[in-house]
Amino acid sequence: MGKTMIALRTVTWDDQGPEVAVVGELDVHTVAAIEQRLNRVADRGADLVLDLSGLAFCDSSGISLFLRLNRRCARSGARLLLDRVPPLLAKSMRVLGADRELCCRWG
């Protein structure tokens, strides 16, 4: 079994809030590697944009992370935007109904 990799990269951070690129494979094995860091950003109360164009793969645990993060942002008075959502992930989100709760720009 190969090791899956995931990384976060801050693209911008301005008065509107941060834009963070999520790069790699987001699955049951990698969610924990980024969730705490994303939670700290969400807790700051600024809108958060996640650029998902660099995701090679995302399973339901990654989508669950986005839903948890969205609720966390809302509790701190902020919004989460998933930007450049890859087509396969967009399809999975629609099948699971996550697109009804999450604010997305399809990529």
C-alpha cells in the first residue's frame, strides 16, 4: 500500500480572509493531517476559500471534512467557499447532497 499525500498552501491572505490550496489526495488516511490546521483558520472568523483544483482524489471522508469545516466557519461568523471543485468531486458532492449545504464554484 502506497503512502497518500496531502498538503495545504496559503495562496493569499487579505482583509477578506485566506485562500488555501488543498493539493494531493484527500481521503480517510489524510483528513486528519489537515483538519486541525483548517479548523484553526476557520476559528479566526474570516471567510475561508479552499482552492480544490489540486486535488487528485477526494473520498467521502474529505467531503465530510468540508461539511464539518463549513459548520465551524458558520459558528465563528464566517463563510466557507470551495473553489475550482474538480468535476469528479462535484459529481460525488451532488450524489451525496453535500452541494446543497456547501457553497461551491465548480472548476
